[in-house]
Amino acid sequence: MQVSRVARRSLVQPWRWCRRRPGFTLVELLVVIAIIASLIGLLLPAVQSARESGRRSRCGLNLRQLQLAVLGHESTKRRLPAGYVSEAGRTPVDGVTLDRPPGTGWGMLIASYLEEADLAADYVASVGQGIGAPANQRVVTKPLPVYRCPSDGGPSTPFEVQTVAGARHSSGALLARSSYVANCGRDEPWKDAIEDWKDKADGPLYRNSWLRIGQIVDGMSKTVFLGEHSQRVSQKAWAGTIPGASSQPSDSFMRMTGSSADEAATLLLVHSGPAPGEDLVIHAPNDPIAHVCQMYSDHPGGCNVSLGDGAVRFVSDSINHDVWAAMSSIDGGEMVAIDGQ
């Protein structure tokens, strides 16, 4: 059968049309890829900022929960928890700081008000070194999410307790980490061999503090109780401390600031300054020249703190230093206006 010329043309032309259909050139593809990359570059910071905002909010919720537990302790026992507990007559005693067992920290003291009653019940303060006792290791090495800031870029596994000199502590204890610390006030009483800290510590939580709300003369809503300290900077523990232990700075932080290890109290407590011997220096949050015993955060621009009444504020790292020192004391008589978060 013969096919007519017209029919042959109708069969061939579609094929020719398809072969001649224009496509993307290499230059056009490169332009499209460049546009997409530019859009991603513009959107990525916004996405990261949104994620950080969410992490900062969750961190604030953690601090609020912790502060409400502090208030729950006060409501039940009619006194605020101590920063940590050191009982007279117990051994061993640290000859430098006069710390003694059990070393039970504010975090352990409020655990039963954080739906961790079973964990708190398993901890026995009267056993040996308390926090450092082998019988308590299962408890004090347990990571608790409420004590961890989502933005904390440091390690999350329990750390081995060391002396200030960096040697392994005789207890061989491990402690679970915390992103949160308690405010001891402006001075650093752990530097002196004194039994009673009440004449040096002017914050709400310190060794054997056990304060009543009426002793927070400046007002609960004007006083910082808890704040952040990133594990990227130095070791901090939620459960407590051990006589002769230390808070060791990370290698990167030590290289950056020249900071060295500090006494056992700084596993739980920080101070703001000014303190004698530091030339009246005040360390605001994230101060680049500060040590392991000040507040640090991995949030850009500042850190979250909880006030005594349960409110949480984001404190800028450019806060006026005198205001920060005033917020850190319980009875300085300063008039401080604290803006909302």
C-alpha cells in the first residue's frame, strides 16, 4: 500500500517538531540554581532564628518549672532550699573551703516537686559522702531533661569528678550535668575557710542558706534565683557537690579566657561580683572575661534567669553592671526596675 505525500508529511512533522522543541541551556540552569541558592541563603537565618527562639522559650519554661519547685519547697517546709548542704561533724572535710558531706544540692532538694519523688526517695544523704557515695551513683548520674537547656551546646553525658588540680577525685564519682545554676550573690564565699557563709553570701541560695521569704528584703520579684550556665563552658551538676571536688572549664573556654578550675561549690553556684580580690569587677551574663563561676548561655545576646516570684526574664549581656549586681543581692536596698521578657 502506498502512502500519499501528504500522509507522509503528517507522520514526519510531529517528530521533527519534537526534535526542534527548545530546552534549558546550561546558562539558564546555572541562573536558576543561583536564584534558589540565594533564596535558601535568605531563608536559612530566619529558620535558624525561629528555631533558636523556640529553644529559648523551652529553656525559659524549664527555669520557670525549677523556680516553681523552689517555691513548692518553701510552701511545704517554710524555708527556701539551701544552695547545698554541708553538715557539721561529717567527714571528710575540705581543708580549703570547710565543705563537708552530704553535699546535697538545690536541684536534689527540689526534685520531689518536679515529679521526681521516686528519684529523690532513692537518694540517701546520710550514706558516706552523700552525693559522692557509691550507693547514690544511680541517682546522681541520671540526666533530667528539666535541667538541660535545649540550646546548650556542651556535652550531655555524666562527667567524672576531679579535684581543683585536675586529678581524679578520691570518690571516683560521676555526676549528671545541668545547664542551670543558683545565684549565691555578689561575693564568692567558697574562697574562704569559713563555716558560716551568711556574712559573705548575699544571694538567695548558698551553702546551708535555708532562707525564709521574709529575708529576701529586696523583694522576690527583684532578685535573681536561678540562671543558665552552658556545659560548653564548664561542668555543672544538678544533684549536688562533693567536698574537694571542682568545676573544670572546657578546654576551649580555658584557652579563650584563661579561666581555671574553681572550688566544689561552683558545680552548683555562681556569683555576679563585685568580690574582694577581683578589683570590683562585675560579671554580667556571657561576660567574655569571666570564669566558671558566672552565668553563661548559648542563647545569642544574653541568658534566661528566674526571679524569686517565678517570673522568667531574658537578661541581655549588655545589661548595666550595677543593675545586674543589684539583681543578684537579696538585701542591698537598691531600687531596680526589671522590664518584662
